[in-house]
Amino acid sequence: ASGQWLGRADHVKSMREPSGLDGVSYRDVEVRLYGPTALVHGVFEATAPGGSVIRVRYLDVYSWDGAAWRLVSGQNTRIKDGVSTELQRGPAMTYGSWSGRDPEGEDPDVLTKLNESYVQAFRDSNTAWYDKHLARDYVVIYPDGSYHDRNGALANFAEPTFATHMKSFSLDKVRIRRYGGVALV
């Protein structure tokens, strides 16, 4: 939730340290299976020292190795005060059809180019690209911890966020890992 990128050793070390949290609970847990890969979304709530309540939306990614589910990635986003934990559904809209061509070749190259196209579409508010490339069950967690469906994401992508709010969107620290039919970028 702090924005730090932790490897396995650092994550295990942090889990061994006392958190000081009380009343820990999980809710709104949703599991989506994609072959041997599982995405687990949910909300974690706890009382911090001093009595303040913290809420975190999490996404854990598991991969089945033939014998057990192994956690391969996790992301936590703190939910800001006043932000609903419910899935926010956006309006169904019609977007123009995308007329480009998807990259071809080896998976690492294709995924790298698709990620670059994702960023360029964000820069250009190109909702037609997103409409073509987002899965029907696409969901997104925004920086405030809110949780949005595909329609809400498309409506957001239509806004010129990059041009008006972002100074950069670097592509030099991208890591791509593939688990069966799922790629984590």
C-alpha cells in the first residue's frame, strides 16, 4: 500500500514483523480463474495503533504448479476515506472501432508492444483501442482505492488525463511475467 516494490525475501521479512493491527477482517473477496492462474480481489480492514481504521483493496495472483497454488504477485492500494468499496459500474457507451494492427511475434515482444500501445492509447485518450483490447470482465483499482468495471474504465480512458495531469508515464521499468494464459505487466 506504500507503493514499494518488494521481492519475495523482503515481503516474507515484512510479514514476520508485528503489524500492530487489531480487528483484521477480509470482505468482498472475489476469485477469478483463468486456467492455472487465479486473481483474488478483496478488501482488507483493520484497526491501526491509535484507533484509526485502515482499508486496503488487494489483488493477489496465484499460479497452480501442479501440486499447489503459489502466490506470484500481490498489490495493495489503500482506500481513501469516503471512497466506496463497492464495484463502481460505468455507463454502457459506444466507442469507434479500432483500425490498427496488433503486434505479432514472440510473446515477450508482443506483450511489450501491447503495453506500449496501452500507454499510447492512454496518452491519446484512445477509447477505441481500449474497447478492442480490454477483456469483458476487466476491472481496475484506481489510486484512491475505488474499484471500477470495464465501462467505468472506458469512460475514464476517454478523459485526457495524461495531457492534463501526468508529467510522465515511463516504460523503462516494465517487467512482464507470464503464467499460463495470463501475463502480468
